[in-house]
Amino acid sequence: MSDQNLSKSQSPLFTHSDNSVGSSDKPEESCGIFGVYAPQADVARLTYFGLFALQHRGQESAGITVSNGAHMACYSRMGLVNQVFNEQILSILKGYIATGHVRYSTTGSSVQANTQPVLVEGKRFIGENGNTKPETVSLALAHNGNLVNTRELQRACEELGIQLSTTSDSEIMTRLIHAAYTGDIQAALENTLPQFKGAFAVIVQTPRELVAIRDNPGIRPLVVGCLGDEKSPDGWVVASETCALDIVGAKYLFDVEPGTAVMINGSGIRKFRWTKSNVEKEKVCAFEYIYFARPDSLFRGKSIHAIRQRMGEILAREAPLDADIIVPVPDSGTPHAIGYARASKIPFTEGLIKNRYVGRTFIDPQERLRALGVRMKLNPLEKVLNGQRVVLVDDSIVRGTTSRQIVQLLRDAGAVEVHMRIASPPVVFPCFYGIDTADQEQLIASHYTNPENDYSELAEYLGADSLAYLSIEGMLEAFGHTADEMCLACLNGDYPIPISAQTRLGLHKFMLERKIPQQKNGDIDAVRSVSDDPDPGDLPGPSDV
Ligand code: SF4
């Protein structure tokens, strides 16, 4: 099938723009990853559903790579999962191993070249002790997170004579692992992964193996489940969150531990430590609990929905109010608001109705439409709000751009008082681990920090009568974890993976940007996709291997 054929039916429709109407005032997640090893299943279709469940983690592009034991093929495009894939494409992607990816870019711009999984093919000398022969080796990688020593790794690629085809740190990881491969994927990973500094939950795929890997100390999440009977599984599934296991009917088994890899192949499933240094205590990103993860996911066996309600309850204890109604900022503030209402005994009610079809798929609006701002996304219920003293509960404020507009919406609808209650601590430091908040200037609370935690000036800026945040201690109480079990860097400046001041200056989303050699159809040399293959439909199926 030619690329033209696929493009006609499946041209990328939308890109995400930070300036779009209804764009989020929230930190943006870096990616979602999903992998499946199941000899009897339609793995591309399972991956499609898994990515569908992880769509909240990235909306810029989507991709799936399949292996059939001998060959690998990949299809990835800009757009949402249901815009990128259709029946025709899924039916081409045949095999018994698959890896999927949805992207929000943190290193490398949002373009086709940087879509994932990254699939690299090239000749390697396979064998040992001088008894080697050249073979074509295929290797794919899907990455959630962000490296902090990208420049160093870029130089390592240059020294090895590796020419990068994209501008993402994920391609650097893929090519260095590929360069180290001499027939044993575990050895290649043990030799390569210790070079990578930063946050990475990755899935590495070869024609016959799927490997799920988590950084040390485990900032980005990764879980493993099984299909069918746990004692005699039909297959294995790995995913960023448990909600993606649920959608394909997989049973949750365990979290991949920090500094650990889980290898799945024809011999079954086994774990190995990829690092020789001490495996650190798991330090999951606090924002996974606050905002990123879907409320129906479980983290370390705990319900995210229940944790968020508890955060709201504790906030009501720490920052009580006399008011008439509790209104959430939908949808992300809803569980926290339910908790606040329960603890304060003030009625919970919807006061803002969200238009779920505006937002991340709405691109490049005309200026006059942009001026409508948040109203495109949220509409106030005047009958509910008129004459009321409102407690407006949100999960977090990062840039503060939409909070101001939301407060004004409530006032325009007749609210006589608007008090903001934020069910997480102020975000005052940048994140370098895969969340798009690397510029401290943009963090609204960083301009208002004070020893007394007095945010009355910020409340005034937002147009609210008062503003209070949940304390770090209160948040940890809700999580049921201690401070050394979490990454809290954007809240307290304590970075679990050290980054020098000089490195911080050089870390930004476009640090690897340069002119990329484009093929006429926009695909990149050496990164194969299904559309580059003369007839991927002829790949042998698993039964032929
Ligand atoms: S700095 Fe903040 S957003 Fe980044 S990984 Fe740590 S807790 Fe998450």
C-alpha cells in the first residue's frame, strides 16, 4: 500500500496548540505507552483500545508498531488515536507483539518526524568472540518521560557516527540501544540504560521480544497485567496506567519497579535489574496523583479517584469557609470538590458545564474566536450561581491563564462571592522530567511565594475573594505516602534526579531542533513506517514464523 493511499483516508486532521481556545491551564503530560505480547490475539486492535484509554496523556500523535517474529512494521501520524487509525490500517498491522504510543512533546517539536514508536533498522554484527556476522536488526521504542542529559547522549551518538533523523530524546535512546545490540537485548539494555539520566518509562520491542523498563527512581508509572487466566495467561500487557489494562480485559499484576526491566518473550515473563547502582525508593510524580492519571486508574494499588476526594476533604479542614455551594472546575477538579463538600457539609453542585468537544482538537482559531476564551469550553449555570457565595475547587493552578476567566464567568453569572480552593500545593519550580513546565516564569504562584503562604495578592490578580492551596503535608496525608516516596520537585524544589544549573539552562523542548532531511512524503529516512514498506500486507503472520 502506498503512502498516498493511506494519506487520503487518514490525513492528520488536527494538531494540539498551546494557544488554542480552551487550551489547558494545566501541566501537560509527556506521553502514554502501551504494549502487548499475545500470540493468539489481534495485538494491533488491543493496542488501539489501550491507546484510546491513555489518550488523556498525549493528543499530538499516535502510533503502533507490530512484530511477527521476523519483521516489524510501524504506523504513526499526527492526531488523536481515532483520527490516526482506522479499520484498514489496523488490519495491515499483523503480528503477535505490539507497542503503542500517544505523544505530548517535551523534547522535540510536535511534527510527524517525532511521532512514536521510534523504529530503527540497520545492520549489526551479531555473535560473540569474533564469531560474528552482519544481520539486519529492527528495534522499536516508545517513551514516556524526559531525559536530562540529552546533550551528552547526542555527543555519544556523534562519536559512534550515528546520524539522528528526528529531534527527540527518544530517538537517541533507540539508536544507542540499537548500536549496543549484538544479539542479546538484555545485554544491550544493561550496557545502555545506565547512560540515560532522567525520567523514562519505556517499552522496547524487537521482532520476538517486548521489554518494559522503568527509570531509577521510577518517576513515570508503568504497570504489567495479563490476558486470560493468571496461572496460564494468554498474553501480557504493559501500560502507563491500569485504566488501559481494564479496557482490554487484562488483569493487573504488578508495577514495574524502579531500575527494573520486565522481559516478555517465548519463554514467558521475567524481571531483571538494569542498573548496578542502588535501586532507589520509588518516587512517582506527584502530579500523576493530582491531575495526570485517569481517576479510574490505580497507583500502587490505590484508587486515584479516592485519593483526589481525600485531598478535597483535607483542604476543607485546612482552609474552611462559610459559603453556599461548592462548584468544581470540570472535569479534573470534580473529585476534589466532592471531597471538599463532604468534609465541609456545604452542598456540591455543578455550576460550570463543559463542552467536551472543544479543547485539544480545536486548532488555530480566528482571533475573534480566541477572544471568547474559556467560554468556548465552559458555560456557567446562571440559575445555580446567581446570588450564591461560591467555593470554586480546582485540582491545581499552573499558569493561571484560565483561572482568571473562570472566576469572571462565575461573577458574570451572578455569584456574589468566589473563593478559590486548590487541592494541591502551589507549583513554583519547573519540571524537567517530562512535564511541559520548564519555564519558571510561566508558573503563576512562583511570583507570589511568601513565608506566610498568604496568597491574597494572587487572589486579587485572579479576581477571587480568597485563595488557598492544600499544604504539601496535607497532600501526602491524602496520598498515604511519605515525602521520600514521591517526586515533589515542582512543589518544593527537591529534584530526585540531580540537574546542574548549567544543564537546566540548556534543557528546553527545542534543544535538538535543526533542519531535518525530509523525504517528499514527509517521512524520515531510516525510520520505517508501514507506509514505507512496499507491501506490508505480505509480512508473514505469527503462525508462519
Ligand atoms: S517535578 Fe512535579 S510534575 Fe515534574 S515529575 Fe516531579 S512532581 Fe511531577
